Amino acid sequence: MELGNVIVLTTKSSLDRNEYIKNLENLGKYNFFYGYDKKIDLLNFLEQKNKKFLYHPFSKSGILYKGQIGCYIGHYLILKKIVDE
């Protein structure tokens, strides 16, 4: 089965992962969407939007890790792109 219009969330520094995805068969039409993978980019995004993204509502400690924040931002930006376009 071939999928259509797949968005692959990744980072530019994920070279092995990106190469693996390029070699997948039956993936269909896809586009890489490059998220943030640098701490300064994450902090700038949070500063521009809302610092509440730093806290997880279900976590006892409340603080999200850098990777969790980057993942959230990547998914947020993909959904925003879908809505905008």
C-alpha cells in the first residue's frame, strides 16, 4: 500500500534517520519538515509564543525536556502550516 502526501518531521542533523526514510519503499509522496534541533531556536520560539509550553500539565515535576519541547514545536508548526495552506 502506498501512502500519499506524507509529512516527515525530522531535523537536519538527523542524517542517518533521513537517509533511512529516503530509502523506504512504498512511502509514496513525502516531504521532509525540518523542526528545531538547536537549543537557541527552541528558546527563541518559546520566547515569541508563550512560556507555558515549558510545563507539562500531567507531569509531577512539570518541566519538559529540550527534546520534548522540540517535538511539540515541530508538530505545532506542521499543524499551523496545514491550517494556513
